Amino acid sequence: MIELNALWFLLIAVLFIGFFILEGFDYGVGMLLPFLGKTDRERRQIINTIGPVWDGNEVWMITAGGAMFAAFPHWYATLFSGFYLALVLMLLALILRGVAFEFRSKQPGKRWRQWWDRAIFFGSFLPALLWGVALANIVRGVPIDENMIYTGDLLTLLNPLGLLAGVVAVAAFVVHGAIFLALKTDGAVRERAEAMTKKAGPVLTVLIALLVIVGYFETDVLTTQGVVPPITAIGSGAALLATGWLVNDKRFGWGFFTMCLHIALTVITVFRGLFPRVMVSSLNPDWSLTIYNASSSEYTLQVMTVVALILVPIVLVYQGWTYWVFRKRISTGSKLEY
């Protein structure tokens, strides 16, 4: 029977998989807004593809953070205090993005909407970049002392691996968002989205290959954690190549599925490469945070498990129903609210 510490590590990994898949195309759509939408009506068409779901997608991040806080409070404390400035920047960008979705349609003025469209782009780009930087540093290792205290600063995170991972995350979400728009729109926006997948896909492939090479020398994810991380990493690469083949063949439904699979396998590679660690200390491997020294009490984990078994299925059914209701394509002739 799986122990509760490992179970909650697994559940947090699942929450991050859901977050990066759902919020990934969400961020991608936001970053593509000024490039694929040439008129105000086209930009409204683009925003309406994620209008009903963008806030629900962010719930996965909030839930993952809440689960981390309750199940592994020392992980939460070290991560959020050490990455504090980066997380504040991300939070401000997300607030700006949320406000932009709601405010851009409040006035018909061109300049008014252009400024809010820029806010949507910025509020999508910066979190995507920072998530890549954060994940790379978690597996690379950051200065954590024997008291589980982060001793670095913001510049510590801006190392070559972290910055490269940030660029890869941006590129991956752009491709993910372009495929989503190819599925959800009609007309000129769909044509531009299809063209974008073919342009951005090869760039993403090259960037990921470079990241794997650099990561091989900078981390131990693929070398010391058994056979699972290499296998899932190979599967992630195969899913990405399949995505490129499918979108070139204009099979965007399957292309979206394989892109989701690529993201899921990438997150699995990261989390399985960490296990049983949750944060690696670059000062001393013995000072790394693990699912054991960073966890809550056994009783807390038991209560949380019961609550999760009741509420998680309800949330999944509700969000699945939301996507089903808003499954149809959106054209410039549709009723546009944003």
C-alpha cells in the first residue's frame, strides 16, 4: 500500500500536470493575441476561446499550492520564501491579466483595448517564463541550508539552465495555444494559428533538445533516479515529434492530445527525477527537502486524503462539464463578449 507522503507527492504532481496542460494553452492564447488577431473583432474572437475557462484553469495552481502547504509545509515555506520575488512578479502579472480580461470590453476606444491587450500578453508571457525558471531551479538545486532556509536571491535563479527552461516553457505554451486556437476558431484566425504551429514547432523542438543536453550536465534527473525518468523523457520527445507530424497533416485534434501528452510526460519526468526529494540543496545533498522531512503529520495527511477523495471528483466533473458546454468553434460572427 502506498504511503501517504508518496501519495500526496503524486497528487501534487497530478495537479501540476493538469495546471500546465490547461493553463499552458491559456497562456499560449494570451501570448498569441497581438500576433494572430489583426482586428479588434479577431482579438475578441481569440479571447472568447478561453473566456469561460481561464479562471477555472488557474484553480489547478491554487489547489496545488494549497496541497503543498497542507501536506508539505516545509517545502511550501522554503519554496515561497526563497522564490518570493519571482512569485510576486508572477502574481502581479496574473492579477493584471485577470483585470485585462474583464476591463478591455468596458470601453470601445481603440487605445483603451490596445493597452489591455498588451496587459494580456504580458500577463501570459511572464508567468510562463517564470514557471520554466522555477522548475529548472528546483531540479538543478538552489542554496538551502541545514535549517531548510533558502540563502540565495532572485539572481541565483537566473542561471543558464533556468533561463533556457523559461524560454522553452514560453515556446511550448505558444505551440500549445496555437493548436488550441486552430481547434477553437474559424476564418483568418484559424489559418494564422495553423501557420503558427508549423513555424513555432521546429523552434520548440530545437530548444528542448538543447535543454535536455544542458540539463543532463546540470541535474541528476536523468542519471541517478532509475529508468523511469529517461523513459518518460523519451516518451515526451516522441509525443512532441508526433505533434509536429499531426499538425502538418492538419489533424489538430490528435495534435492537441499529443501536445498534452508531451507536457504531462515532461512534468512526470521532473517529479519522478526529484523523488523522494521535493527541493534539491546545492550546498549539501543531505540538506535537500524530501517527502519525509518536509511533510505534515500522519494524521494531517489522513484527513486531507479523505477530503480529497470526496472533493476532487466533484471538481473534475464540473470542469469537464464546463469544457463540454463551451466546446464549439468561435467565429467572428459569434456573439463576442470580451
